[in-house]
Amino acid sequence: MSIEFRGDNKYRFRVRKGGVPYSLNYFWDKKLSQEVGVYLNAYNNHLLEEFGNDSIGKIKKLKIVQFKNKKLKTHSPASVKLYLSIMAHTLSKGVEWELIAKNPCENVGVDVERKKNYTELLSAEGIAKLIVFINNESEVFKTIFTTAIGMGYRIGETIGLTVPVVDFEENSIDISTQLLRYNEDNHTKYETSKPKSPNSVRKSCMPNFVSSTLEAWIRNMKVTDLEQHLFVNPLPEEYKASAWRNVG
């Protein structure tokens, strides 16, 4: 198993089985230069010194586990996890090319403990300062913040809320879309899309403080867009008058 530079911005990955070489060429892309560098470092400084002289069929899970344990003595768990991920991706090509029946690197994981340099996410003093800051902001900002923190919504889910999804009888909000912001020709534009994951489609119960805040906000709304978004800029230049509707 080897990876080598072939010139003309080309790298070649090679494996051999039964004396027959198998290879795949990769072309250098400036956009992928950082990723290529990560792969080259993993291969040249870690993987090849351990597995480079082995035929792909002789690489067994036990040796991969031994490699993992050896590296964990001198490298961080995150780095070792990266090496194993690259190894698993490499060996998946062997399965794809029918050189091996099963990927021996499959399910060889590394537990990466997240650093916890804090005792709490936000101190009581920090919360007090945040509340003071929010109370000095506009009503729309306070309503957005109250809804997001009270419901645990992502920003796209919050600003994507519409009047019909808020049910005051059941005291719930139905999340099935979010509003994404993107830049096109130096103009900020918005697009409605599905939530981040299938599990993000959900119906959530509203705490009383969220329900009363949204009820007051909707009651005092004058105009909204055709989709009836709760939080919209009332005077965007790109909208025509026909794109607006009265509330109520």
C-alpha cells in the first residue's frame, strides 16, 4: 500500500494483491489542498510505516487495534481517531474493488473526551447582564430571543416561524421548516428549507412565558409577508407591495 506524487498535480494510491497492482489517481485541487495535506501526513508519517509493507488482505483488525494503542501513547485521541478514519476510508476502496470481503478497520474507534474548562455555561452574573441587554433592545429582538431560548430552537428555525405553526389552543409550535440566509451577488437573500435533520421536524410545547410573548407579538403585528413569517423586515427594498399582506 502506498501513495506517491506522480507529477502534473497528480497523486497515485496503490495496493497490491496476488502480485496484481491496483491503483487510483487523485488530482490536486487548490480547494482541497488542506485535506490532501492531512491525508499525506497521516499516510507518510503514521499509516505507511505500520502497514506499507503489508498486502491489503493481510491487514487484520488486531494489528489496527495494536496500531491504535501504540499511537495513543504519544498522540492525542483526536489525532488517532483521524488516522483511523483515513485508514477506514482507504480500506473501503479494497472492499469496493472486491480485494477484501470486509473492512478490518470498521468499528475500531477512539473515545475522544471533550474538554470541559467550565463549571457552567453561563454564570448568574452573565445571565443578569444578558437580561439587561435584551431588555434594552427592540421588541422584535426580545421576542426572537425569548422564543429561541424558551423553545431551544436554532436561529433558522426561530426566524422561520410563521403564524399558522403557532397553536395557542394546544399551546404548541410545529417545526417543519427553517429559514436560511445566504449571499448572492452581494445581496442577502432568504430561502425556506427543511430543518437540519429528520429528527428536527417536531411539535414542541410552549412554556407560558413564550406563549404570552408570541401572543402579544402576533396581536400587535401590522403586516407580514405572504408566508406569514413572524419576524420580517417591514421595508426591504427587494419586496414589492404585492408581496405583503395585512395581519388579521
